[in-house]
Amino acid sequence: MKRTTPRIAKGPSQRQLRVGELVRHALAEILLRGEVRDPEIEAVTITIPEVKMTPDLRLATAYVMPLGNSDATKTVAALDRNRKFIRGAVSKRVNLQFAPDLRFRVDETFEKGARIDALLRSPAVRRDIAPDTADDADSD
């Protein structure tokens, strides 16, 4: 008997994850080798923590973060200017039926992690987390 219950997608498929990782590695290699001839891109080291693919694998969103004190929005703008060249270079490295269109976004997970870390180190949170030493002394 055939199942009539529709399947509910709970996140990206294994294929989306695998292709996203292939595109991420290709982008990293292109940037590492300095294949993109743009002064703003050549002047900074760029980290690509994640690439998310759409279910049809036609659009790749690359989350990028320039290392150092570089302006992330300028780096993303430079990557956007060179999108066609980068797309062609990625398509040579990743064997897909269609070369995915690329979008570049600033990765904000580092900033979020730093904010959470700062909150956890704040005196108010430390006071709440630390064991109450007065109660321990009374119990003796």
C-alpha cells in the first residue's frame, strides 16, 4: 500500500549540503590562489564558513567574512562585482548540470558569538552562575 502522508522537509537535503560544501571548497580555492583580480579582494583574506544551496541547486548563497580589520560590506560588494568570473571558475571545479548563481552575504555568526561570549562574561551573569558561598558556609 502506498503512503499518502506528505513528507515534511526538515532542513537541507544531503545533496544540498554536499554540493554546498563542494562550492565552498571551490570558492576558497579560487580566493586562495588569487584568481580574482580585484584590489579589494586581493588585499584581504576571506573566510567562507558556509554555502547554502537552494533545493534545485541553482542558487548558492556564500557567507563570507574578511579577516582582520576589513570592511565586510566592501568585500561583499567586490565579490558581487566579480560574480560572473567567480561563477565560471566555480563551474569548472564543480561538476553540475547548471552552474549555480552566486550570492554573497556577510557572515554574522562571529559577531553573534562574540556578543554571547561578552554576555556570559558580564558581572551580572557571573553572579547568577557562581555558586552561592554564603549558603555553603551556613550548612557547615
